[in-house]
Amino acid sequence: MTSPFPSSDVIIKTGKTYAKDLTERVLWTGATAVGGVLIAAGPADMLHVSFWKSVGLAGIIAAGTLVKGLAARLIGDKNSASTATGV
């Protein structure tokens, strides 16, 4: 008789897939936010904030992405950090 529970290999594989997906999303969001803020607060000084506040803002955006990815695990596919189906 087979067990109704997944094997430890399956759990590790799906956990790795989820961690890779979430890490990629957080890093890309952080990089995109930093780039956007640096461009916006660059020579034109459109935002009137310091460089480090701008970098901090990017960190907040990346943290928001992390929270979204964790929440997506509760809502969507358990092996993805996306709320989209099939990811």
C-alpha cells in the first residue's frame, strides 16, 4: 500500500522550486526598484530625497514582493510564488 503523503524527495524538490522562484522575483523587483529610483533621483533630482532613502525605498519594495510571494503560496499553486495559475 502506498502512502498518501508525498516522499521527502518530492517535498525537497518542490521547496527548492518555490525558493528559487521567490528569490528570483525578490531580486528582480529590488534591482528594478533601485534602477528606477536612481534614475528618478539622478541628475534631474525629481524626488528630492537622499540616495540612501531611495535605496531604502527599493528595499521596502523588495520586502513587499517577498510578502506577496509568501501570500501567493497560500492562495495559488503551492510550488510557485506567483498568484497566476500554472506558474
